[in-house]
Amino acid sequence: MIAIIDYGAGNIFSVKNALDHLGIDNKLTSDKAELESADSLILPGVGAFPAAMEMLRKSGLVDTIKEQAKIKPLLGICLGMQLLLERSYEFGECEGLGLIKGYVDRIDEPGLVIPHMGWNKLNFRQSCPLFNGLDESYVYFVHSYKAFCSDSSSLFADCEYGSSVAAVIGDGKKVFGCQFHPEKSGETGLTMLRNFASLA
Amino acid sequence: MLAKRIIPCLDVRDGKVVKGVNFEGIKEVGDPVECAAEYDRQGADEIVFYDITASHEGRGVILDVVRETAKKVFVPLTVGGGIATVDDIRETLRAGADKVSVNSQAVKNPQLIKDGADIFGSQCICVGIDAKAVAPNKWTVYINGGRIDMKIDLIDWVKRVEQLGAGEICLNSIDTDGVRGGFDIPMLKAVVDAVSIPVIASGGAGKLGDFADAFLKTDCSAALAASLFHFKELTVGQVKADCRSKGINVR
């Protein structure tokens, strides 16, 4: 069973709909014991980093997520991916979960339309189990901040928007994050979710 | 590189896809869930449901449509029409919409844009705008389906909308809407130049080349059409192939 962490942020039903469609057992939950018994975890999220981090803290799940991420696959989606990093500069500095080394800051290049909204093409930078059966295709992004990973080994795929935008990142072990929305990226996104489910 | 988006729009009344001719003689053309799934198969980058249900009580029906569509179609869904309050936005997003499009109500109550963006994030607040030329390179904003001139300058309004936190603008030209002679390039260009958020072109697509034309002549991010796709005069795939052949990046 995949536990979709329900901490009050984001369009969690889309993730659930996609997993249901794929026939993958899943549950929306904010229950500590359920996160502990799940085979893998998905951390969704849209909105602002500090507000989401605050909700996560209030839910009392921060330590559980950090512990569980050592022993089972964890996928952060969109803001959920950004929360995996050490810190963000959205509305001042804010600490993240620190599961992947690096930070989050505004996409800031002159002349660029912000948010980065729409379908952009992935460039695979390293092999990643999430890419099984996939070519470098288009996926759906919507965000105004992006991840800067400290280690180049954390970057699995990026796309071009002004400069490089981290699209799929990971700790090289069980933690993965995607900046785009796999649950809204057609067949490509569904395949990635199926690949993630098969890691457990 | 970011692809230009092609967005089919479905006008929905009482849970059925309809297509009106000048607001009269509205006819039913199908089941919205099936239509959305067909557009997805054609390669639509997003799907817009525009709810023209007259009564407030009828609003629940569009939410059922969104709920069912979101179980089958895995591209972004936007819902517009009749969204007046933060609660309306919440209900629509909870039903499975990724974005809401607010139009007349945002003009009457601009705070709705700010509240929506603050609570749910800019990414899900699209502001729909109907505008009409009053002089060369000067346009004013209309509400209630293009019937009431609010005497608000379009360029002032789009800047305000951006500042209030909108994530996107869907710009419909009343002058070109229904005429099928192409998108309103001067209006579109003026708006794209005034803001740094994405702008969707709407109103006027009548033939294959009109979409590529909008992308070649302006920096708009997406183009939307309803009747062309409804009546199967063109498929999304044909439009994309035409764009691609002209060097425009599409998915």
C-alpha cells in the first residue's frame, strides 16, 4: 500500500485518482502508524513552502517521514519535492526536511514568463528506476521556485526553462522527487507512478 | 523547452456539452466526460469546462462532471463559469479541478483573486477576461458574457490581476469571438507585453493556421478554442502538426 500523506496541502485527490486508475493500492492518510506500515510514501503539495512546512510540522509527521524515508521509497511531488531539500528562500528562509542536499529559490531570469506552467521535455541526466520504459518526453509543470541540488549526483532529469530546471531528483537511495505532476502528465506520468510503486 | 499549449474548451450546461450560436439556439453535443477523454486522446494539453448552467442550484452538476473526468483524464482540468466565492473555488478544486477560471466575479470583486491565490496558490487561479476595442490599441473589460462594459481599461486590469496573484490570464476578444477570422493579435500582443504571467489566447480560431499565427506573432503561452474542436472541423492533433511544421514547439 502506498500512503499519500494528507497534511492539508495540495490536490491530493489527483494523485489518488491516478493510483486508483493504475490499480495500485493506496490510502490518503495523516496517521503515523499507517505511514509506518505502508510499503511506500508519496508527499504531495501545492502552494507556498513555509505554509506547507508549517502544516507538516503541525501534523506531527516530520520525524516519521524522515525515519521512514530511510527504509522505504518516498516520492515528493511538486512542492512535496521541494520540501525534501534542506531549505527554501520562498518568503524568507525556511527549513525543509533535508532528505536531499540543496535549496529552493525563485526562478529568476529576465524575460521569463512565471510561473513555469505547461508541458516541458525531460532530459535524462542519469539512469533512474522511475524512467523504466520511458523516453525523454513531455511532462506537466507548474511552479515559480526551483530546486538547486548541492550534489550533481542528486539530479536525475532536468528540463530547459531559461536555464536548467531540476525535474527529477533523489538521494541515490530511496528518496525521489519530481517537480512536475506525474498525475497530470498523461501516460508518461502514469508510467512513472507505476515504476515508483514497483520499487516497494 | 516549454511547449505551446493547445486547449479545447467544453461549454457545459446542466451536465451536458452544449454549443450556442450567439447565446441562442443552444444545442447539446455530448457527454462532457466522453468529450474530455476524446480530447485527451487527441493530445490536448489541458481541458477547460466552462459551466453556463444558469441556476446556482445547478452548480453541483458540473462538480460531478469534474469528479468523473478526473478519474479518467490525466491532464490538467480547468473549470470556469459561476465561480464567485472562495468556497466555490475550494469545492471545485476538491472535485478534482487543477485550476479555476474566474471572470465577471473577479471584476466585481478583485479580492477574490487575492484570496484565492493566498489560500490555494497562484497556480490554480486563472483570470478569464472578455475585452473589446474602443479605439485603436485601446480596449475595455466586459462582464456577464460580454454584455456589460465595465469601462475598465484592459491593460490596467491585466496588470492589477497579475499583482493580485493570478497565475494565468485567459484573454477572450469579443471582437474576434465567433467571427472565425483568427485570434485578436493586437489585443493579445498588448496583454502579453504588459504582464509576465502566462496568457492564453481565446476567441476567433476559425482555421488550422490561426493557432500557429498567434504563437508566431505574439508570445502567448497557449491557445484555446471550443467550436472548432466540438464540431470536429479540426482535431488537436492536426493543430499541433501544423504548429510543428512551422517550427513551434508543441508536445
